[in-house]
Amino acid sequence: MPQSLAILKDAPDRIIELFEQHAMRQTVPAGVELSREGDACTYFPIVESGSIRVYKLSRDGHEVTLYRIRGGESCILTLSDRKSVV
């Protein structure tokens, strides 16, 4: 799987090795909420296939789509929340 992910395309062998050791493949059914605003993010989601819609609730309770994460992509907000990098 790592070779098919754009985020790992130019990664050094050691990073790919660590990814393969620690990554967990998980199938998430449509409609499942992965996290909410303010939650601590203890994982780094990378979409293999399908898509994730990242949205925020407006003050009046309407969902506002911020962006979508598609196959081979990861969540930019998760990256910005990281305290350290391997």
C-alpha cells in the first residue's frame, strides 16, 4: 500500500518501513463520524479509497463542507496538529 500513497511517494525507506510497522488498515462504513472539532487526534488518517468529508457546523447548526480527502490523500488538519515528526 505505501507505494500507492502520494504522501509516501518520495519518502525515505526508513519512513516507509515505520509506516508499514505501525499503520492499521481499517474499513469505515459511510456515515460514520471519525472525530469532532476539538477532539484530540491520536491517529493520522490516510484514505486508500473512497473519500472523507471534513465539515464544520455553522452557528445555526448547518453543515459547511471545508474539503474532502480522497484516495491517496491525508487530512491537512491532522498534519498541522502534530507535535513531532519521525
